[in-house]
Amino acid sequence: MKILGIESSCDETAAAVVEDGTKVICSVVATSKDFHEKTGGIVPEIAARKQVEFTVPVINECVKQFAEKGGNINDIDAIAVTVGPGLIGSLVVGVEAAKALALAWNKPLIPVNHLVGHIYANFIDRPNEIVFPAVALLVSGGHTDLVLLRGHGDFEYIGGTLDDAAGESFDKTARLLGLSKYLGGVLLSQKSAACTKNELAGRLPRPMIDDGTFDFSFSGLKTAVKNLIEREHPPVEQVACEFETSVVDVLVAKTIRAVKKFGVKTLLMGGGVAANTHLRARLGNDAKELGVSFFVPPISLCTDNAIYIAAAANFINKTKAFDEIVADPSLGIMDLA
Ligand code: KG4
Ligand code: ZN
């Protein structure tokens, strides 16, 4: 089955054709990130306007690349679109474009939850490798969730952040450190990697690490970083290293505890923060020690794209009537859309 996926939840506009949820035929991504860097944070109105500007060219380019690979519109079995969570102004552009195409081409339309999509990025190029039950750690700019997957679309929420998401805390701390005004996670991680000796080791809290729950809280960590900087003016590399280690310590401890508690043999990670090399390495090592198969998408598939939207639609094929398909900015991970 070949699915055309469309993603427009935030500042990326993306389209991709994926076969059987695992094989990428073509993929196109445009971003309005540069505009939000200038304003020091995302301006939803600008993001929405850029979606309007980019959507048709991105879909056109995707269809063109599909044709170059020998495909045509008749070969597309369904259209999948992100319906939430995200910015409402951005979401509606992709949803309405997908509806128009589905009507014009007479194709079924499959609504996809963006967060569920991030998890399904793991299935690309790995047919039959991923065995259920599995635990998934979803770490993005807006969400941090631990989920038990019993099968495709059969999920149980185990825990999640009570305040800031992991990515949000990276971004806010990067801003405090003067590294970037917008999406500073990668830059913070690079600074951390440049730290040769962390004299601040253990100075930041590891929030809720031993509380026995699968919930997280990262907002206090950012405040602790602020206090540390104001009082001691430590080297940026060391603060970055100590901050990153603290977040990774908590994410790894809770995820591994979930793996043990539910006795699963498969661990998946997804979302923008899954691109973090420190987190990938630590979770991978701990999973290996437990004899658990660990899957994380390649870095290019961790950040937003339409490949995983088409992949998720293949496995959770919940075709709905057109009038039931609406953009919903506040979907949670348990809302299958
Ligand atoms: O999943 P995503 O692309 O967008 C959302 O759906 O939210 O995630 C973006 C988040 C941002 O907070 C960004 O700073 C963070 O992922 N991020 C990273 C890294 N790469 C992206 N955080 C830490 N280390 C990274 N290497
Ligand atoms: Zn995302």
C-alpha cells in the first residue's frame, strides 16, 4: 500500500510517499524556522502563513519526485494527514489541503496523530524487526510521554511530563545560555559535547528521578540553571553538560524502569529530542545490558517530516468520514486521531 503523507503541525511543511509503512519512495520538507529565529520564538501567525505559501509547492514537488520514480497518482492508495497536536493555524492548512486532494483524486483520507507518527518513524526500513509489546519514549518540543505499545494502535499511557517537555527545557536552557533564541537543543548538545571536565557534576537536580512514577517535571531544572548561572557564572560548556546529563539521567532511569516493570523486550524512542546523541547512547547501552532491542530512528527522521505520518497511517489505518476529520491542536498521545 502506498500512502501520501502530509504534515503541517508547526513550522515544517512536508509531504512524502511511503510504501507499506516502511519504504520511503520520496519525501520533501520545507521549513519556516529561519523566520522564527529572527523573532526569537515561533509566531503562530507567521508559521500559518508560511504553511499556506509552502503547501502546494511541497506537495507538487513530492508528486513530481514520485513520478520520477515511476509512480503516478493512480498508484496512491490513501492520503494521510497530521490532524494534531500542533498550532491550529498550521494544522488547518495541511488538513484542508489533504481533504481537497482526497476529494479530487477520490482517495481515502487517514487522520494521524503527530506524536504517534514520531513513534512510527522507527518502522522505516525495518519491516518485521519490531516486536510487541514495547515501551516507547516520546520526547519532542511539546511532549514527553512514556507509552506501552501492545500492538499497532493498542497503546497505554504510562506517564509523561507534568510541566515543560524535554525539548522545551533544552530550548529554554539554550536561550538562558545565550546559545539560540529558538530551538537551541542541538546547539546546547554540541556545547555539552565540547565539555572536557564537568566540575558541576551533580549540581543540578534530577527531578522526580526516584519518585516511583513514570511522570517527569523539567520546569524546575531550567530555574536551577538560571540560579546557577546568576550566582557562579560557570563555563557554558559545563552548564550545558550538567543540564544535558540531568535530563538524560531522568529520561533513561524512568524509561528503563518502565521496560523492567512491563517486562518488554523492545524499546522505541521518537521525537526531536531522540536526535540527541547522548540520550541515544545511554538508552542504547542500558537496553543492551538488559537484553532489550532498542530502536531509534536515524537523526533525519527524528525531526518533523511526512514520512512517519504516512508510516503511522499504514499501521493504524483508521479511515474516517470526511466530516469527522478536523484539525485538533490539543490531541494527546492516546488520541489515535
Ligand atoms: O519533534 P520535533 O521536531 O518537534 C515537535 O514535534 O515538537 O522536536 C523539536 C525539539 C526541539 O525542542 C529541539 O530543540 C529538540 O527537539 N532537539 C534536540 C536535539 N535535536 C532537536 N534536543 C536535544 N538534543 C538534540 N540533538
Ligand atoms: Zn514533532
